[in-house]
Amino acid sequence: MIELSVTNPTILWKKLGNLFFGCCPPIDIQLGDRRFISIGNTFEVQNWPKTWRGRALMDLVGYSPNGYKMELLRKTYVNEDKWKEFRKVVRSTNKGFSAQGMNFNMSIEKKGGCLSSLHLIRNREKNILVIHGKIAEIPRKFVADLLLVRDLLQELNLWPIEVRFMYSTIYYSIVGLRAYIPVLGKDHMDFHNLPIDTPRNYQAGIIEAINKVGERFTPKERREGIWTRINQVTGEWED
């Protein structure tokens, strides 16, 4: 089980990496040397920044800013008619306390469609959005979840707002984990004798996209980490 409370999504992503590459990863199940599973997880972003864009994280995990990933994710998860109705109810509610909810299009078993529902809790000036999910892959597909929530928050336009992610299962993918190497720095990571930075014979396209970003950094930066080059509030690259 992992429980985290942070101030913005960028720090949440980094802390999930710190946990895995620390001395005692919070893993409940290990499937070979490819997937490492934690069951019953809650991540809290105390005050989601209105200006957060997440472009640096998107870049690091190998998503193209001009790709179709986010459009596909939106179609997979969000029933637009229900979302329109949800926002209409939220706008018309003026009670001191209220709770609204909406289901996502969750698949029963196959990959994709792993978010199940969202709940909006409002108590006078306090807004809390709760996201429930079946499973999330750290670090790569979790970034896509963060970006989808970013878009929904912009459309709700309720600030300040706290976001709580409640995942029944998360897993760390051996392929995606290499995205953390330039961020955390090899000097500060414990690889637990796992082949995280070695060539793999599957998901070659993902590995190529992640490695292409890593090649931008100097050997010193890869050893010591480039965390200071990421704006924690906006999630953008710093010059």
C-alpha cells in the first residue's frame, strides 16, 4: 500500500519514483522482473495548481505532444453526454455541502479503461475531487491519467481544489521505470539488481521514445539528476 500527500502532480510522480528506487520499495506482489504491484493506494494532491500542464512528464515518459494518446484516452474514459450533465449539475448546485459523482467507461479486464469513477465533494469554499481507478501503471500511463484529470479540472473551473486518487492496484513497469533515471539521477537510485536500464526485446518503441529524451542530458546530469530543470508548479521544462 502506498499513501502520499503532495502539493502538486509533478512532485507526486517524482515521489512514486523515489519510493521504488529507495531502500525498501512498498511492493506487495512481484511478477518476475517486469512488474511490481502495490494494492490499495491513495495519492492526494492538496492544491492542484491551475497552471499545471505536465509537459515535462509527458516528454519524459515518451508521449508525443502532437500524438493521439490524450484524444484516445478521453474517448476511452469519458462519456461526453454524462460529463456535460455532471458539469451542469455542479454549476447549478449552491448548497453549503454537496456530493456529485460520475462513472467512467471502465473495462472489466483488458488493458485501457482503468479509471472507474470521479466524485466531487464540496463544502462551502472547499472542493475535493476523488478519482477511483482499477489499476495504474507507474510511471508512464499514470502520467496520462494526470493529464486527463488536468483537462477535466480546467473544464470544471473550481479553484482551489484538492484531488485524491484511489487506485485498487498500481504496478511499476520495468520498461517505463527508465524514465526516472535522468530525473532522480543514477547516483541517488537503488536499482535492486533489476535490469531497468538494459535493452529489452519488447515494447521497443516505448524504450526508444524514453531513451531519446534521456539522450538530451549530459552524463553528469544523468548521474546527478535533472529535477531542478522541471518547474514543479507548471510541470513544464525550465530553460
